Amino acid sequence: MTSIPVAQPSLGHKELRNLTSCVKSSWISSQGQFIDRFESEFAHFCSTKYSVSTSNGTTALHLALLAIGIKKGDEVILPALTFVSCANTVAYAGASPVFVDIDESTWTIDPDLIEKQITKKTKAIMAVHLYGYPAQMDRLKQIANKHHLFLIEDAAEAHGAEFQHKRVGGIGQIGCFSFYGNKIITTGEGGMIVTNDQTLAKKITILKNHGSTSKGNYFHPVLGYNYRMTNIQAAIGLAQLQRINAFLRARKKIDGLYRKLLSTTTGIVLPPEDTEIKKGVCWTFSLRINQSFGKSAKEVRQYLQKKSIETRPFFVPLHKLPMYQSNDHFPIAERISSEGLSLPTFVGLSVKKIHFIAHEIGQARKA
Ligand SMILES: *Cc1c(COP(=O)(O)O)cnc(C)c1O
């Protein structure tokens, strides 16, 4: 039995053609036509005026925080359940991450719990569209506006997801994306920042280029970084972006089939559903295994592993990591994290394999 991976990129002749053209042109470093085109087409995809490519999603978040002036002594509010980068980038900027529990129905930061965490030091809210399911951007925008806070979106898992008919990433002041190998589209490693604010876009461009304001004069007025994407990465990224609508349709089908096959299984809680105002993208089809299933998420994972089906547990809540350890309790984040399981989700996963995976989840109960 060949094993079923949890994720796998879809790379084809378009990517290969762009790569060949990139190598032949000799523009393989961080300038070139693929970078320009990937950036402008990505801005178009998000309906934003500006976009800046970066070396990965983490550096995108770091640059976003620096661009809005996050510094030592500041606080940034973010969900307790997300990838570690979200808190790490706040720490890189010298500021403190302040965690807020997630909402049981959306799996994203709970807007009702944010205001009591706001202090004089709070500068920004980082919304995360976890596993491709959009955060409640209308409520978050209201809170951010009321308290004069920046609203940053971590859309690393949610390329193409929508809230009130707007693509995520382009809703707050700054949106950050990742193109890691398992993301909706990939450049191997890579990231992108989108914004409608020209001043922020300019700042980000300077910061990611060693703090240089003009090319080749070695004058660096600010502390900068080398967080650039290469033309090679962008060559792949552009091809991927031109295929993204087909990718999103394929993922919707996978999502629909998993939901259909698993909806009647006792003890399985399906992921947040699309509504009139929000549309997710099924980055990883993720579900919860609760007590009435009779086996824990961990036991189900181990069973599926024996059947050569690779899965992932959910993120560990950030307040449970040594760097951010606290005695605070975030009961929803803790429970969803312990019950969570992400199933194989990638373009090219066959209907037959989805049936097999759903069947084996049922079998796991009896094992
Ligand atoms: C993948 C991811 C990142 C980081 O992106 P990298 O490109 O791996 O640095 C940040 N936030 C979330 C939610 C992610 O899933």
C-alpha cells in the first residue's frame, strides 16, 4: 500500500517552463520579470494596490509588524491557537504577544474576548484565518478602529478565502501570505505582503532590502534585513498563481466529499462551514474527534498511520510552548487543539482515497 501524504504540491509544465526561462535568462537572484509579475498578479488576486514578495511567510509577518512600528514595550493581540510564527515575529520585533482564546464555531480569535486584553501598550491585532477558515473580520475591524489599532491578517493558510465578498489579506491594513510547500500555492519557501497603503508598502520594500532606499549606493538609513524572494521562486509562484482557481475548486470538492462521508459519524465535529458572508478554502480538511467517538484524536492518528494515511495534529496552543508559557487558560483553544486532526488535503487526492480515508476513520473506533 502506498502511503497517502497529508499534503503534496501540484507542480506541472507551467512551473517547469517558467523555471527554464528563468535559468536561461540568468536572472536567478532577487530581481527579474517573474518577481514583478508575481507581485502584481498577486495584488490583483487580492484586490489590493500593492504587494511585496518576501523570503517566507514568517519574514512577511515580521516585516508587517516592523512597518507599522511595532517595537519594544508594545503588545500585539493574537489567537492562542495558531502557528508559532505569529508569536515569534512579535517577539522578534521586541514586543509581547497577548493571547486571546478562539471562538468555538469559527476556530479563529474570539472578538468578544479581545477588548478586555487591550491596554495602553496594545498596538495591533493579528487575525489568523486558521486552516483556511476566515476570521470574523467585520467584528475585528470594528474593534481595531474603535481602539485605533492596526489590523494585520495572517492569511498564510487562506489564499482566496473570502469575508463579505472580499478576499482575505486585503481586508485589514496589511495581509501576509506563505508559499511554503504545503500551502495553497507554493514557491518552495516564500511569502507575500499585500496592502492598500503606499507608505507601508514602501517601508516594507526598504526593510526587506537591507534598509536601502536606492539601489547600489550602500547608504542604509535604517536597520534592514535580507528577506527577499528570488526570481526562481517567483517563476514557480507565477505559474502556481495562474492555476489557483483550479486548485481552489479541487479543494472545495475534497472538502465537500469529506463532509458528506463524515457528517453522520458520531463524535466527529466537522470544520467551520461556509456562510453567506464567509467562504473558506480548505487548506487542510481539519476535524475534531470528541469524547463520544470513543477514541482520542491521537489514537485515531496512530491507527491511520498504520493504514499508511498521514495526518497532522492541530497546533499546540502558544501559551503551552516554553517561550510563551503562562498560567492563563484558553479552554477552547486547548480543547480544539487536543481534539483536532488534519486529514490529507491536496490537489490530485483521488475520490477513491478520500472514501478509503473516511472508511478507515470509522474503523478506527473499533480498533
Ligand atoms: C505557514 C504559516 C506561517 C509561516 O509561513 P512560513 O512560510 O513557513 O514562514 C505563518 N502563519 C501561519 C498561520 C502559517 O500556517
